[in-house]
Amino acid sequence: MEFIETILKQIWGFFSLDGLIEIIKSGDYQSLLTYEGMRSAIAPLLPVILILELIRGLLYKQFKVVSYKISFFSYIFNSIIGRYLAIGMTIICIGIFEKYAIINIQFTWYWFIYGYIIWELAHFVYHYLGHKVRLFWCLHSTHHAPESMNLAVSHAHFFLEAPYADVIRTTICMLLGVPPAMLFVIMFIDGTWGSFIHIGESIMKDARMGMIGKFILTPSHHRVHHAKNIEYMDMNYCNLLNIWDKVFKTYQPEKEGINIQYGITRQMKPNSFLDSYFGEITALAKDVYHAPGIKNKVLYIFMPPGWSHKGDHKTSTALKRVMLKEA
């Protein structure tokens, strides 16, 4: 009985309805104009859209259980451990680095723009390292393992990725003067949009979003990011604002006529949770074990995925170079 109650609590918590129900019960709709009120109203939207995505897939016979398998088990596995570790690391980094901020800013609309630009820089750094340092790719690859795109993919993460991400993002934001209160508001906006851009084609076929797609990163851009097509690999690292992708030349809109192939380039057991969760760690351990000499062992840990001590590299950069030569 206790097990069933725990499951029901997890399901209820997934929909994040408590805050909104409390507002409805109190009749204090003025609170919807506050940050907490807006957060309570917005939080249930994405879970509801996910359910609509599932229903639509069933109605049009596009639903496949395996498309949600990795995301589902990742959510269950991470629902407690990863969440609290991330919160803990955020608080620790605020405590350590806030006093070393190079500037002090106020929570005003114009400084909020500055804060969001800094957050996107911090997110870019974490995300770039997640693709370019093999140890960090082991933490991030679970998110790229699903072979289809849907809202559930936003829950597919290795449990240590959120703590690692928040150490980098919070540290950069603190050192560059983003106050904690502003940081938490930005993190909520970022988390909401970051989930939305995983929306599947059953709900949003063409996800370029017209003119708005020239200024922000849309679900179309994020589909490109999740593609294993060589021309799309390691692009669109930002989450909402595309400014840093354009600065660092990693911005790539979706091209006409290219069918996106989702997943990772390593040969995986199809839709296997265990392989998506631990496969890259196992592969790295094997490479480190078989590598000759300490130097090569260390290089396997910190060089990009696909790097080889033999010189036959299969990094995204090497693969793109070969593709251009063959074009």
C-alpha cells in the first residue's frame, strides 16, 4: 500500500498542480501576477502538453512505447537523487562564489536582460563541455540517446548531469554578478523553455516558429542539436537566446530536405535504458584500460568523444572534415 501511495505521489508531483490548486482554493487570483503565482500557473502546462502528445500519437497510431522508455526510466531514476544534488550544488556555489562577484547589480528589467545573457553564456559553457570533453559526454549522452523527439526526452538525463551543469552555470553567474533571486527566476524560465523545445512532431510538425526563430532557439533548432547527422552534430548549444551560438559559430538552422536522425553515433542496443545510462561510461572505461601509457589514458578522459590514440579520430570535427572533402 505504501508503495502505491509513493507512486501516486510521484505521478501527482509530475503534474505540479499543488500551487495552482492552492490559488484556486484561496480565490486570490492577484497572486498570479507574482513570480510564485506565475510559476504555479505555468508549471503544469508542459506535463499536460506531454499527455496531449501521447494521446495524439495514440489516435494517429504514431505512439511507440519504446520512444518513451529511456525518458521514463531516467525520470524515475533521477526524480529524487539528481534533483536534490542539483539544488544542493547550486546553493553551495552561491555560498562560495557570490562574494567574489566582479560587479553588483539590482533586480531591474535592464539588469535582468544582462543576467539572462550571462546565464546563456554559462549554459553554453556547460553544454559545450558536455559535447567536447568525453568524461562530461558520459553524463550528457543519456539525453541524446533517445531515437525520437518528444517532450519526455527533457527528462532523459544521467543523475549526475544536473549537479555538474549547475556547478558550472551557477559559478559563472555568481562571478559575473547575477544575484541569487534573479538566478532562480532565470532558471525557472530556462527550465520551462528547455523542456518545451523538445516537443515532438506529432504536436508541432514545423517547429521553426517563423520570424521568432531568427531571434531565439526554437524546437526546430533543438531538433538539429539532437541529430546525429554529421552536418548537424555539436550545434545549437544555447537554450533560449541564440546569441552565443552565433558568436562562437555553432548556430545551425534546420535545413530543407535533410531528414533528422536522432540518437548517438555509437552503436547502441535499441532503446535500452541501461545502455543509454551506462554505455558511454563503460566504453570510456574500456578505452582508458586498453590505452598505452598514462598520457593516453588521461587524454581519453578529457579529449572529445571519438578521439583515438591511434590517430583515426571519429570526433564530430573529424567527421565533418571528411564529409566536406567528399562533397
